[in-house]
Amino acid sequence: MLWSEVYRPKGCDEIIGQDEVIRYLVSFAESGSVPHMLISGPHGTGKTAAVECLARRLYADNWEANTTIFSATDLLGRGKSALEEDERFSHIYQKGQSRIVNFKYIVKWYASMRPLDAPFKLMVFEDAHDLTFEAQQALRRTMERYSATCRFIFITTRPSAIIPAIASRCLPLFFAPLKSEVVRARLEEILAAESATLPADDLDLVVHAARGDLRRAIIYLQLAVRLRNDFDLAEVSRSETGNMAESAFDTLRAGNFDAASRIVESLMIEYGLSPQEVVQELRQVIRREYNHPVLAVALADTDYRLCHNANDFVQVNALLARIASEVFL
């Protein structure tokens, strides 16, 4: 079994590196007063796990009955046939209706179900950035209608993709990338629990390669322990998205800005990376292949603007244009 599942947090006190956010969630659970929330942050920082821990603290044994978790990809990204075949939705799926009509009906059906021994239930939307504008508009109306018995929680890596009508109704909570010392301490705890060992230098490499993503760090750790001498961290950590980022640079250097823009946008649209994660992938290519100071400054400027909720696609394309004009021209 994957260690990332074995050591998945079961309670709020087990979530590490997010003390401020967890303090809010615990206070919500203790007071029984939970607002709508917009939870954002990079992958592997504990967003979904924290929501599950909140639900356990609120509802105890009834937490699953009072928590409905939707994946935006499941609802809108896989086509009508997938909805019809999904056992969660097949009994309410309306054949002959459009995908967005079915989305509205499914969400309303679950929202209308009364909570079990509780004043309200949780409606959780993972990868909320994949919800279309029309779907988010429908959710806004559903939030208004069922706010007495439902609390809506949106989990995303791209908060700027959430329309203002929804974002303004939610308390924003940000899960930051975990610090290296926090990740290392957790990995050492897992090694001790598994009665396993790993050289200190290899452990440092795993922590560095994870880049604040604890889930990724645990996966790398398990591979390193199991494969030992056959484990090539550089090869494993060089993902498909990393190869695409390198391809974007090659295309940009060849003078094809439009193609480079399409590659980078696909990292956000098709692969679900946040714009900050796209910047990180580009940064890895720069460190490995270019080592140019102008590129470092351009990445820093873009990251700063993205942290202030500037438009994702505008800023990433502006970064490509700056690289093309200042480095590859």
C-alpha cells in the first residue's frame, strides 16, 4: 500500500506545516459555525485532508454521510457517458439533457438532502478551477438557496479561476508549500515507523525534489527505500510536465511564441497545474539548461504578480513574451 495513504492525516493535529489554517478549522469545528470556504494552495499541502479532518471533528462517525465530495473533472471533464456510468450519479442522471443541466441537477439533488443529526452538511468541490463559468454561476444560485443546510467548500490550486460571485461568499484559506525542515521531519518519522533507513544525503535529495509537496516527498521516499540502488531520483522526478516545460522553452527559442503559449496553457488546463507550479517547472528547466540572470528576474516578477491574484494566463503569457524578447530574440 502507498505510504501516502497509510500516513494520510486522520485528525487536524496530524496536519503539519499549516498551523494558522488548522487553527481556524479547529475553531470552526468547536464552535459549530462553519463559513463557506475557498481553500487554495499547491498540490500535496494538505487541502483535501484538512477538509476531511474538519468533517470528522464536526460529525464524528457520521462524517461521510454529511460530507459530499465532488471532483470538477468527474462532473464536467469526462463527458456525459461517464456521468451516466458513475454509480454515484447514475440514478439521478437525466439522459438526453446536456452536461451542464445534469451538473446543476446533480448538485441540487445532493444539496437538498437533509444532513444527518447535524444543522448543516459539507459540499466540497475538488479542483474547483475546472468548473466552467456557467457551472460556477449555477453554484452561486445553489449556495444562496441551500445556505441554511449546506456549507460549500471549494478546493483549488488556482483561486483566480473562481468567479467573484462565489469567491466573495467564501472565507479564503491558503495552504503554503511546506518548509524543507518540516517535510524532512515527517519523512524521518515515516522511516522510523516503517523500520527503514535511507542515507542522509538521499533524504536531502528527496526533500529538495518534492519542492514543498509532502505527498510527492512520501512517494519518492517509498520508491527510494524499496528500490535502493535502482532508484534514480533525477529520472523519476523529471515528470511529463517537466518535459513539456522544456519543450516550451525549445519552441520559444525557435521563435514560435504561439506554440510555446499553447504548451504552457495546456499545463494549466489539461494537467491541472497552478500558475505558480508552471513557474516552478519553468524554473527547473532554467536552472538545468540556461542559468540566465534575466530569466531568474522574469520568473520572480511573474511569481510576485501571481501571488497578488493577477490573471493567470495573462501573466504566464507575459512571462513567455518577456523571455522571447529579452533572451531569445
